[in-house]
Amino acid sequence: MTRIRRHRWLSFIWLLSGLAVPGLLLAKEILVLNTTFTPPLSNDEQTGFVDVVVKQALGRIGFGMESVRLPAERALINANAGIDDGDLLRIAGLQRTYPNLIQVPEKIIDLEFVVFAKNVSFPVTGWGSLKPYSVAMVTGWKILERNIPKSAEITMVKNANQLFTLLIKDRVDVLVYSRWVGLGYLNRHRIQGVKVLKPPLARRAMYVYLHKKHRHLVPKLAAALRAMKADGSYQRVFQRILAPITGK
């Protein structure tokens, strides 16, 4: 079943529920938000940190949410084309390249982009420190595409499985990835011998993007996110999902 058909089917289920159960009013519209992220930020059960935060915020303004995992570049293309309703988590400023997407002006989380290594070790003194090495990265991660030196030997892959397989099998010297997602992958697969080099290459605020057809929801969603931070809901989700992994 395609995402569009699934979206319509879920909305139809909501409608039938509203008709069948006394007291339920109009069906809750479900927004389909694409993502390339994996646990602990997002998962198929939608119990990842970002899944839960955005779903709770949308719930406060009367909407449901379904997150769909796609390759990073395809996720942006589909969201920009209006095939899906937006993108779950991206760096700021993507509307310059994808003009149909509107950034919700309240950050979801700060992400650190770091170097994972197995057999090499060096102080990370900026993006230029990657020049002597073979580097793996996921296609469509714009901050990486724009900043990893072109003089480095770069291998582009579709997902985290391919990314870490290259490193574990010694086909690249290092990979660059989100710290939280990378640590989540290592923990989930019980991988030993891979380390995070310090300091981070970059730290960036990350945002939800909605297609322009939902522009009226942008200020409402931003306000709901701010309210979650003010009333402690956001911090409770962080402590439950991310704190055990990061130690923060």
C-alpha cells in the first residue's frame, strides 16, 4: 500500500470511528512526515524521541502523525512535491533549496554531527581534518554534503546499515553521522570497537518542515512545541528516551 493510500485509509478509519463511537467528533487528520532518522530519534513504532515530541505537539493542535522512513534525498523530494505532508527533522534553511517546504520556527533538538572511527584516531579540528581519510556518509544529509571536503575520498550510501557496514569491514577510515543516531545504532546492534572522535564537527538546531499547503499550521505547531518545553512535557520525553543513551 502506498503512503498516500495508507494516509487516506488511516483517515477513513478515524472517520468510521467518529461515526461509530458516541462522543467522538470529526476525524483527526493525520500528517505524514518523512524522515531518514532511526532509533532513538525515530522508529517504525513511532516511539522515538522526535516521533513522540512532534506527535504530542500535533495532538495539541488537533492532528495525528505518521512518520515514514525514506532515503534522505527522496524524503525531501517527496515532501517538497506535496506527496507527503512534510519532513520530521532537518537543519535550518532548507527552504532555499526546497521552496515548497516551510520551517516550523521552534527547534526540536540540537544534533551533533560527529566522526565515528574504528582503526584511526585524530583530533577533530574542523571539517578539513577529514581530508586525509576515506569518509562514508548518507546521501541527502545536506550539512555533510556541503561541508565534507571534496578532496576527501567520499563514499555515499543510502542508510545507517550500509554506513556502519563499510566502517566495520574496514572499507572506509571514518564515517560522519548524527551522534545520537550513531550511538543508538551501535547499542542496538551491540557493536564494539567503534569510537566517537572529539570534538563534534558541528552542532545544529533541527526543525520540522511542513509543505506549504499546511502553512496555517506552522505558527500553531511552533506554539505547541514551546508549550511542551514550558510545561515540562518535552523534558520528560527526553529523560525517558534519550537520557539513558547519552548519559545526559
